[in-house]
Amino acid sequence: MQVKSNIMNKKNQDGKTQNPELEKSKSHIIVEIIEYMANSVVIKTIIKKSTGNISIMSFDSGEGLTEKTSPFDTFVQIIEGKAEIVIDKECNLLESGQGIIIPAHSPNFIKPNGRFKMISTIIKSGYE
């Protein structure tokens, strides 16, 4: 599996660092700002702050995320397709438009279930 991300600091033609976030004060069709890439998970940052971040992700068929545990609550919403989100060994099948909160300190992973896109929102306040 390849993981492609645009959160790296890229430089424009003037040599200035580009902001990895989406343009502010402009309407975006979220499901269209990220594409599928063969055999990959693609991640695009929407907002990145010290208090949390919002990312959009696309998963090609057969791609998922391995088990992890975060010290922060994470809200995941499927915006295209469907996916299995496993939290504390309990499987949750989410379809387009559905979301779930992954509690802080809960082991979780995303099980492949065809191509899908999702938004991940991490809130970094309230936990030490």
C-alpha cells in the first residue's frame, strides 16, 4: 500500500512555502478535491492547527489503515462509498453520509470494503 499525502511543504515558483490547507472563504465540493490512486490511500489536508486537523482521504479497493490508538477523539465521516471502521474490536459498517466518533485511547482500524472517501476530524483539546 502506498500512502500519498499533500501535507508536505511545497514551494511555489517564487520559492515561498505554499499553505497545505484548502483555500479559505471559497466553496469546495469536498468529494471532488481528492481522487483515487491505484493501490493507494491518498490524504489531503483541509485544515491543520495545533488544536486539531481535518483531512480528506481516498482509499482504493483493498486499501485500509492498520490498527492504531490516538490520544484524541476522532470523528470520521464517509462521503463516498462505504467502509468498516473497527473500534475496540467492534465492527461498524458506515455508508456515504454516515459518521462515527472514535474515542480517544481506543484501538481502531479501517477495514477495506471497496473504494471509498472519508473526512477525518481530530480534536486535540481536553486530553493531556
